[in-house]
Amino acid sequence: MTSTVQAAPAMTGTPEVHRGFWALGWRRLKRDKVAMISLVVVGAFLALAVAGWFNIIGDGWRKEVAIPYAAPSWLMQSAEETLPPAEEDTTSAKSSAPIVTMTQAEDPIGKEVALARQNMGKYASVETPLRETLPFGADLRGRDVIVKTIKGTSTSVFVGIFGALFTLLLGTVLGAISGYFGGKVDDFLNWFYSVFTSVPDMLLLLSFAAVAGRGIKTIIIVMALTSWTGTYRLVRAEYLKLKNREFVQAASAIGASDARRIFVHILPNISHLLLVQFSLLTVSLIKYEAILSFLGFGVGVTQVSLGSMLAEAPAELVQGVWWQMVAVTIAMSLLVTAFSLLIDGLRDAFDPKANK
């Protein structure tokens, strides 16, 4: 009796490639055309911000290159106004007294004048004539609105990104500790959280800003200290849900420390939520910076941001000068809209519940 062994059927086609979480999320994001366009716009703003931080562009925003409130070039009329030729005043010329000249010896300051004329070439300065028009006009001091907007956008993006990073770091650490350990630690941090949330956000911002003073570093610190509550609540809820899962218990069984379980085993599982939270915080802090600078608690007097440019708008609008406000509005609208659309795309791409 013979036994027959059936050969295994040959595998056809290419083997299935198992992609990781981030690879799958990126593939979903690429399918969203609106999100990808928003990503390109946000990337352009980030490149603009980096170039502004290193003074590659926008460094000359303080230069007075035009007359005060020079109008945009596309608003100026092409026809030039002609003035009638001036008539010579013959009567005054006839009645004018003859000019009396003195020698250098008779002139009491003749020696000083002669010495000054010898040194005139050393100190002579060539003054550049101020322009009457610019592509998008000038402000009160004759500074180019386009260059000023580029530098102001760079400052606002800088404040928004670094403020969001510090806010995310503070809220994540406190939320992880509270959700993982629970008990009295959780009770204390919840009480601390309740104290902060009981006071309006804008009142906290203004209070901290009034005490700390003005400046970019101050704004970043103030925003981190007042905007961490949302991240804390999100991270705490996720740690309460994940700390009793099987992979955390397995890590505990092999002797992993609490710090390793918190930051190595649990934290990567909520990284997609932190990415969306970072984008949300960046948009919010850019708006907060504009509000603080508008109220006089933002950047210093030697710095410029979108908020400080908006603070000049009321006085300009009274005089009919609107182009600086329009430039700031366009820049901020593009930035905030692109970030908001990108946030929606990131949430759809990396939130597992939204893709079931």
C-alpha cells in the first residue's frame, strides 16, 4: 500500500506586505487631496518661519525705504500731476540789496569754515531718496509691508510651534503620571487641573503676561503654563484605559520599571493623538499671540508679529490706510485655515476609530 503525498499548491502573486501604523496613516493621508494641499501650504509657512528665524529673509523689515504710509503701487494713478512753471519775480530781484562778500581774514569764523570744507568729503553721506510707492504699501515709518508681514509671520509661527511643544510636554507628563499611578497622585493633579480650568484662559494669559513682561520667550512660557489642561485631560484618560492592558502587564512581569512602562510601552500608543493635539495647539497659540500683542502684552517694541501689526490697524484705518491690515489678514487666514484642514486630515488618517 503506497501513500501519496500531495504537493502544496504554488503561491501565486506577490506576498502581502504588512505595513505599520504610521505607514498606513501616511497612505490614508495621501489619498486626501485637501489635506495634502494644506500640508504643502503649512510646509511653506514653516520654511518661511525657519528662514525668518535665521534672518535669511525679512531681516530688513526695520529699514525705512519709503515715505510714511506709501500707497501700494497698483493703486497709484499712472498720470502724473504737472505743476505750472514758476514765474520769475523781477521786482524782488531789482529791489534786492547787493551781496557783500568778506575775505577769510575779515570773516570771524573764516578759519573754521575753511577747515570744515577740507574735511567735507570725509563726512559726506549719500541719502537714498524715499520711495513714494511699494508693491503693497508702507507703514507709518515707511517700512515695506510685505517684508514686515514675512517677518511677523515667522515670529508668530515660531511662538505657536515652540509654545505648542512646551505645552504638549507639560500636559503629557502630568497626564501620564496622573493616569498611570492614580490614587492620591491622581487626586492632587486633578485638583491642580481644576484650579486652572476654573479661571478663564484669557484672564490667566493676561495675568501671567502682565507679571512676566513682554517678549517672545515670555509669551512661549506663559502659553505653556496656561494651555496644558486640554492635553492633560486627554493623556490622563488614555493612560487610565491602557495601563491595565495585556502588553503593559507583560512588561511588568518581565521587570520593566514604571518609567519604562509609562514612556516606552504606553506613550507610543497615543502618539497619533498627540500629533493631532500638537496641530490644534499650534493654531490656538498663534491666535493667542495675536491677541496678546494686540493688547500690548506680546512681543517687544523692537520685534514684530502678526498681532503687533494688527495693533497698528485702528490708528491706520482712521487715516484711510488699510493695506497693512489686509496683508496681515491674508497671511493669518491662510496659515490658520491650512492648519485646520491639515488637522482634520491627520485625525481621519491616524485615528483608528475613524477608519474602521
